[in-house]
Amino acid sequence: MYYSLSFDPAKHYIHVELNMKELPAGDLTMVLPVWAPGYYNLAFFPKNITDFCPMKSDGTKLKWTKEGATRWIVDKGSASDVKLTYRVYSNFINVCEAMVDSTHAFVPLSGICMYRLGQVKESVDLTVTPFPAWKEITTAMDIVSSTAPYKLKAPDFDVLYDSPILLGNQHIADFDLDGHGYQVVTPQGAPVDERVIPSLKKMIAATTKMFGETPYKDYKFMWLGKGMGGLEHAACQADYSGLDFTFKDSTEFLDFFSFVSHEFFHLYNIKRIRPIELGPFDYEHAVYTPSLWISEGFTNLYSDYDLVRAGIADGDFLLSQLSGHIKGIEGKEGHKHFTLRQSSYDAWLYFYDSPEDTSDRMFSFYLKGPIVGFLMDIYIRHESNNSRSLDDVMRALYNKYYKQLQRGFTEEEAWQVINETAGCDMSEFRRYVETTDEIDYSRLLGYAGLKLDGFTVERQSKCDPLAAKIRASLLGK
């Protein structure tokens, strides 16, 4: 599969050419995904395709038909070599859709490159010809030639789709840590606060220490400028934010770093530790899973844990974040009608298209997931005299399902690991996931010398030695 991309900034198009060699006889079915892993919404990328044109190697055009939203069926007969050309409209400020203008091109490839039906594991060679004014390229993909036109290579379409490309005149700051290379990439002319790289080093060290290994060679922080949303990848993250990467106060700085830490923790939790439904990927359909409260909810907890552990934030920041989550759940009607498991499973239906009564009948796993994770962590520590924790659960999932079995976990397997690793009965927490039962905040927070005042999590003035020990483990000094 030999792809070539070029760009029309004035009209916001990517021009695509695909050359395929030594194809078997018969019809050729090409597929374009309708979603991007990590973004639980049907983006319907095929809507952006125009001027689809298949031809033989001698330029003779071939007939084709469309099947559903995702498939183009080419009647190629006995032809073994086929060239496809098409254009992709690309004018979206979105982490899973492309943007092409006079200043840059952001190219998430799941909406750009078609694969042959059933052949996601084919290798891909990619030639990228930038607009002449663009002098930089950033991607986690292997770069074979670093001068324009750029030559890139991916072992399969899963890696290709997991490796967005940024072209333009972006600012790039490099640093090394423990034998790995990193880049902080920001838009042209966007200065980076001097605290950013030292804080990134601390955050990375705290996260990788928990798992004991770094699952990539190099990593890119692709910060794309003003917009909303971030998306994790196996060796990079692509983030829009409302900031220009200078921060007016510490609150703004910590909120941004919590966001960046969230996407970084996904390196382990969802890119490696994942629900079994999320791989191998079905790129043509929504993929429902009841376990996003682990994949996203726990990640939302650990994004703040890691800032505290790294010394970037203090325990008050963690308590403030948890208080916000609790207010978002307990302060609204939805938690009485919707379960955390339902919230995970139905994310495709409501998360990016919420009706106006959403908070009256449902809620986000991004809010209740970290609450349940935090209370589960406290309970495990209490029952084990602070010798075990939620960290042990995450490491057990990582070692068993990612490293040993090299697959995702089922819902029952996740609960089995939670119970076995905790070494105690965790049925109370399963109730909090699968029912609308009210959470016993007073007892569970009390195990860590904490209390709930309204929606605010606070330290108790007096607590027993074990509770004090657990509180110190969670909040630091």
C-alpha cells in the first residue's frame, strides 16, 4: 500500500493517491473508518471524501459502487495493479478530524487512508508533500526520509491510524529523560511557559515508576492550539485547549497539566490495559464496552494522582478535583436513574451529543469513575493495612492482559483481578458501578481521615493512625 498525500490549503483539501501492487483477481473493496480509537463518537469520515477515482496502471478508469457508509467496491477484473485518487475535505478543529489551512496541516489518518477489506495488517508506505511554506513535520510514525517530500512507514493500519501528522512551522522543544526522547510541539509563535518541561519530566517519571517500564522509544506532546479535546496515542498525544501555553495563575497551569497527564496515563490504561471490545478494532462500527469507567474514569483519577506524586500539585488540588467530580454527580438528578456501567456502555449515544435533559437522567463516567476509583483505593488500603492499593490492581491488569496474554480484559476478568489483588470482598464497589445505590461517603472517606462537607472533600481534624497513614499515602505531606 503506497500512499501519497499533498495539500490545498486555500480550499482545505488533502489530495490522496494510493498505489496497490500484485492484487488478487476479482473485486477490490476499500474501507474508510467511521471513528477513531479513543474518541467514542461516530465521526463518519467518509462524508469528507470526494472525487473517488480508481484506475488501472495505464490510466484506464475502473467502475465502482458504494456499499453503506464505509465501503467502495471497485470492479477491477483481473487487473493486479490499481491506483486510487480522491480528495478529503479537511477543515475541522477536532482531534480526530483533519485541518488544513495556510499555516499548517493536522492529519489524523483514520479519516484519510482507506484499507483493503480484511487487510488492516498490511504495511503502509506514505509519501507526504507539504505545502512549500511548511518546514516542519511531527509524527510518532517512523520517518524514513526527513526532508520533503517526507517518507514515512507504518507496519499496519492500526499504527498508521494511531500516528497523526502535524505539518507547518510549529515550535518544537526537545528533551531527553531516562534514555527516551521527547518533543513538546506548539503552534508557530506560541511560547511555552518555562515550568512546562521540568514539570513534564516529573509527571513522566511518576507515571512510569508505577508500572516499572516505558512502553515507547520516543514520545510527542502535540499541543495544537485553541480548541477543545485531547486524544491519546501509543507514542504521542494530540490536544486542543483554550490556552496559548502561558498561564495566568497556578490554577490554570494545574488544570492544563491534569489534562496532559490524563492523555499520558492512557499510554498504559487503554492503549495497553484495555477492555477486550476495544481491539482488534472494528473501524466500521461503534464499539460498545461497559468498562470505560476503568479506562477513562480511573485515568481521570490517576492524572491527578500523578501530579501529586510528582510534586507538581499538592493534596489540596487532588481533593479539589474530587470535590468537583462529586458535585457533578451528587448535585444532579442523573445518578438516581443511571448506573456507572450504563454510562460506560452508552457513551456512543450521548457523550458528544447530549440532549438538554442529560443531567436529569444520566452522567459521565469521567466524573463517577474517579470517585469510585478513589474510594476503592481507600478501601483496599484500609483492608490491607495500607500494604496494597489501586496501583496494584492497575499493575496486575497491565502484566496479565497486556504483557502475558496480549489481549484486552473482559468485564468479569476485571472484577476478578480487582478482588484477587485487593485480597478482600469488593462487592460493595460492584454495586456502585452496576446500581444506583447511594455511595457511603462518610464511612469510606473516613478510612482515610477525610470527610464530605456538602460536596467538598476535607481532612478530618482527628483520625486513627491507619487513617492518617492512608491519607498521607494519598495526599502526600
